[in-house]
Amino acid sequence: MLCFVYVLNFLDRQLLSILAKPIRDELGLTHGQIGLISGLYFAVFYCVIAVPVAWFADRTNRVKVLSFACALWSAATAACGVAATYPQLAAARMTVGVGEAGGVPPSYAIISDYFRPGTRGTALGLYNLGPPLGNALGVAFGASVAAAYSWRDAFIAVGAIGVVTAVIVWSTVREPRRGGLDAAPHGADPSAQPAKAPFLGTCRMFFTRPVLLLVSLATAANQFITYAAGNFATLFLMEEKGMTLDEIAIWYALLILVSMGGGIFLAGRLVDRLAPRDKRAYALIPAMGLAIAIPFFIGFIWSPRWELAMAMLILPFGLNYFYLSPAVALVQEEVRPNERVLSGALLLLVMNLVGLGLGPTYLGAASDWFRAAGHQNSLQLAFYTLVPFYFVAIVLFLALARAIGRDDASTVSPS
């Protein structure tokens, strides 16, 4: 059920980028404007609101917070479908961001209280199939509806489904006991509820621990690539590779489902298998994935036809998402049960302000700059500028591996 809510969360979030071409044509938008409403405008509200919502969820019923949030972002998604101007569309997108702020962090904590340590990587890997499933369904459903009817009908239909889902979650999902499956500290009463974590104390703990800070920065650099490329991929494939909406609805949707979904789930399985032997696997798995992805990503950008471009994109779309399940599992394992929702939100704050907020905004602005300089293939040139960010993310994941190794060494050293 939580995975389905995440599917809707990501579907609503990505529907704008999936339908960017017909929206751009009708409202007369530039690449830069598309980048702002799919990136920075959305991310600022999504990230800033997520932190107080997570603090509130850590102290109340997480399922009810999630249900209300789902209803809000779904109603705002439907509002996108009736927007007549760019400011109206931007306002609706900001409201989607406000609602989605209460979606993922409570779910991370709920799942961590449903599954024991050592199985959470796989469980969170299954939950994190929400983005590829949401993206694939968004492409297949959104592009098909837009091709047959209108892009507006796609937004309204998806929003209505989300409101119904919110009611079902409120009625059926049980709130688990916080920390009920974690080992109790020595001498503590295992039946006692954990004390409520202080807001500022949890924030201070998160940003002063090298492992938590580095996992946030590394995943932020990774998400800069994934959100920039993902938010402009359909526009790039249609404008510069010659794909149609009908072809996008079939082939691009299948690629996202198989490649991105496979990468997220495989990374969760790998971290459950390898991290008990060497905890640095939380960082080394994403670093190796990015290193392998680089030449194929360059091949995707260079490909003269969409068929070859899609073939080259299969590996990068999977390997680019090797970071997600390990990063979430690491943070949930590193903090106390009563700090999980807020810590998850702080992870998303850093990840999404940089990745979601700056990635699409940067790529759209870069494309507009190249076009103003007289380049007809401006979006292709902008995509090439993403390649150096792969190396930034790899270096940060290697630094995270080193920090994890130091933590482990200090834990086993005699005091």
C-alpha cells in the first residue's frame, strides 16, 4: 500500500516533465521555465515543508499524516490540469510540493518499524520501486491520454485516483510501534515507547555526524544527474531524437520500469547481502554503479536516432539509481527509532534541494543559454554538461565509504 502511494507521489511529480512537450506548446513556455516549475519551484516547497512535517509525524500518527498529504498533493495535481497560465501552473506545482513533503519520510519510518534490521534494505528496495513504477505509469498513462485527449485530462484523472487512495490508506494501514523490532538498549524496558526526539537536537546530530552528512551530499550529487536527465528525457527524445508521444508511451515507459526498477531493487538486495560483511557497501555500490554508467550515458546523448539512444539508456537508468535504497537504509539504521522520520526528511532535504531543485533548473537554463548562442541542438549540449557531475558524486561516495570505515574502526577499537 505504501509503495502504491509512492507510485502516485512520483507519478504526480513527474507528470509535468513527461508531458512537457504538449504543455510547452500550449502555454508557450521556454526550457528554462519548464526547468523551474519541475525543479526549483517544486523543490523549495517540497524540501522546506518536509522537515516540520516529519518532526510532527515523529510525534504523532505517521499513517494519518501520510494520508492527509496524499489527498493534498493529489488535489493539487488535478489543479495543474485546469491551469490556464504559467503562474497558475507554477502555483499548483508548488502546492503539489507542499503535499508530497508528507509522503516519503513517514513511509520510510513505518517500513523500518515493520521490518527487522538486516531485511530493511530489501524492504526499502521494494518500496523504492515507487519512482520507476510511477514514472513508467506516468509515461504510459500520461502520454497515452495526452495523445488521445489532452494533457489536462491526464492531470485530472491522476489527481482523482490519489484522493481515493488517501481515504483507503487512512482506513486500512496500521500504525506500527516505534522501534518495536529494534534491539532495546542494555537495561532498557523493551516494551517502553521511545521518548520523543527534540527537533533541534536531531538536526544537530544529523549534520554533525560525518556519515549522515556525507550520505546526504553524495546522494544529492547523484540526484542532480537523475532529476536533470529524467525531467528532460522525454522532451529530449521528442525534440532531438524524433520520438512521438505514442512511442514514448510504450518504449520509454518499459525502459523506466525495467531499468530503473531493476536498479533500485538490485541495489537493495546487494546492500542486505554485502553490508553485514562490510558496511562500506552502502557507499561502494552506488559509486561503482555510477562509474559503469558514464560511457553509456555519453552514448545516449550522442546517439543520432531514438532507437539507439534508448538502447544506450538501459544501463545508466538502472545504475544511476543504485544510490537510493542503500542511502535510505543506511540513514534508518544509523539513527534511533524516534529520529527516523525527521532524519529521513533531512536526507531528502539535502538530496532534493540540490538534485530536484537545481538539477532540472540547471539543465533548462543551460539549454536556453546554448540556444541563445545559436546552437540548434541546445538540449543535447546541455546534457553533455551533466557528465562531470558523475565524477563529483563518485568522489563523495568514496569519501562516505572512508567515513563508514573510520566509524567501524572506532566502534571495534578498545576504549
